[in-house]
Amino acid sequence: MVRTGTCTAAFLLASVLGIFTPAAFAAEPNCRAIESISARLSCYDAAFPPKARKPAEAGIDSSSGYKDPFLAEEARTAAKLKNICRGC
């Protein structure tokens, strides 16, 4: 027969360890404290690696000969919107 106090203490200990363990693994390196600019930059690069860029047209193969019919119209609209005077 197991005592309820022992089970409760074990459950409490397991839950506390489960709560604080992810915080210990999520700690980021203190790159701000590094004096050298290049060493600080390499620390940030190691801590936060750059994300891979997506290709501009992921689903369309350029060798297929497909030409987007709305591409030219979107470029004209963007150029017109860029010249709108806001707050004149």
C-alpha cells in the first residue's frame, strides 16, 4: 500500500521539474555581453541561423514555358501605387 503523501510529493516534484526543464533548454546565449563586434556577430549567427529562402515561383518550372498573364498588370499597378502622394 502506497501512502498518499508520498504519491503527492512525487507528483509535485515531477510537475515542478517538468515546468522548469524547458526553460533551462530555451536559454539563449548572452551575445550582448561580447565586446568584439565580429565575435558578437558570429554568436548571433550561431544562435539564430538564417532561414532558407524560398524560390520566387516554387510550383512553376521556368523550362515549362508558362507565362503568368497577370504579372505585367501587377507590375503596372505597383508602379502607379508607388507614385501616389500620401499626405500632400
